[in-house]
Amino acid sequence: MTDVVIVGAGMAGIACARALKAAGVPVRLIDKGRGIGGRVATRRVDIAGDVISFDHGTQYLDTSDAAAHIAAQAKDATARWDMGGGKSRIVGTPGMSALPKALAQGLDVTLDTRVISVDARTGGWHIQTDAGEDDASHLVITVPVPQLAPLLGERHPLIDRVKAARMLPIMTLMAAFDGDTPAPFVTRRDETADLTWIARNDLKPGRSTRYQTWIAQAHPDWSARHIDQERDKIKARMAGMLCAALDVDVGNVRHVGLQGWRYGLVQTPIGQPFVSDGTLWAGGDWCLGGKVQDAWQSGTAIASDILQQLGLPAERPGG
């Protein structure tokens, strides 16, 4: 019996699972996180009884046809965000995490479960997790590329085929101010600055406007130097950097949070949608690039290859 297990419920894993399910193939996703979507994520915090949110990972989908196609499959979970300067982008609503949640509706997903090891067995794969054991006829791994070797072993033939891929860390600050705090811009991107991306999160559609909320993402080089340092010190330092960029006093900050994405940015993709070995596939955004549609294309391509191996026709999930 065909039974596919996908390790990783980010956008690549969701795309793969949707396509397999649409073709009638039993498929399950396993993810170590508390929610699906990977870096397409939203964090909610309580400030004096008011729940506010921050898109602390992927900020938006771009204006490409591929991104629009993904958004169209999420029904009412997306909207257009006016970024200022005549620019707009697609965002999940009421948070970025709404996008993968909508796309994963109806899928079999197990969360809060870490895959420790995978081993090829006669007729399939044995999967060891921190919650027990599992088996599958086909295995798809969509974790960040540096996490492949710990699962498969350094000597697995796929490891040599993905060694060119490079992913970089990103430190993300989440800060809230009173609503009447001066705001000099909606978004700012400066690849030469320590804070390369700054965005006013509360102006995205569907977000709470009780506080003025900001996302600030550090330069990959700055992030790499600080990602293993004590978090409270890094929060304070980044909050000072953000306040300087906004020209406001740090005493105006009402909340500050920090997320360290150790594999937050794809620097060098491998240039193909996936790698495979028999009944094992590995893919993700690190295959084609760092955008949501790159991860989606990788997962969709893996599903097509599995269906071809099974002799089944591919169907387009979501129309």
C-alpha cells in the first residue's frame, strides 16, 4: 500500500501533500513546530489584555503570477497590503499564518513532533520521532537543507547533491508602540544597514490597530554574529536600532519580542526543484530560491514525481 509521509509542514510540504491528496494518495505531514507554514508565520502576544500579532517570518507574497496562484487557492485568507510609494503585496489575513492554514485544510498533520531519524527498510521507511515510531512506503523531507544530514546521515548520497545550498540566519524584532507614535514610513529596505527590513505590521489588512506594531529584520551578517548571544541583550540592542531608525525614544516601546531564524534566508539554491533517491525525496525553498512560490514549486514538483513513479495522473489541487 502506498503511504507517503512528509517531514516538514512548511509551504513545500503543504504543496506536496495537497497534490498527492488530490490524486488519491494517502499522505501525512509531521512537523516539530506548534503550527504549520514554517517561516510563513504569525506570533500573537497579549499586551494589557489586548491581543496583537506580528508577522515575524515571511512578510508577504510578491506580485508574480505564481504567488497570485497560491493566494487564489487560499480563498478568503489573503488581501492586498499597501506598502506606500505605490507598491502593494499579497499578505495573509488576519496574519501571514492564515495562508498556510487555509492551504492545509483537510490535510493529515501531526504537530509538536520531532523526527529524530529515518531508515530505509524493505518496502519503505521507518521513521523515529520523539513521540514514537512510524512507517511509510515513500518519504519526503522538506526541512531546511542543513537539517538533512542529521536525519539521513552524512554519508547518504543525497547529502553530496545538496552541499552547494546555503542558508543564512535572520534575527527578527517585534516591537509595539502607542498608536500615536510618529511613524516616518510604512516600510524601509536598506541592504547596507544592520536592520535591512523595517515594516509597520499594524497597517496590514486585518491586523489589530490598538498599538503601532513594527517588524525589523537584521542583516544576515549581523544576524550570524548575534544569533547565539543572550536574547534579552539582543532584543534591547535591536530595539534601540529600530527606535533610532524611526526617530523615537526607546522609552516609547510597549512590547518587544525576538525571533531567531537560524535558516531564515536562502543565499544559494541548488537550482533544481528537488533531489531524490528511490522512494526518498528532499526539497524546499533552498532548491529554487527564498520565496514562497519557490517552496511551493518544489513541493508540487516532488508530488508530480511521486505520482509519475506510481503511474498515477497528477491533478491540480484547488483548481
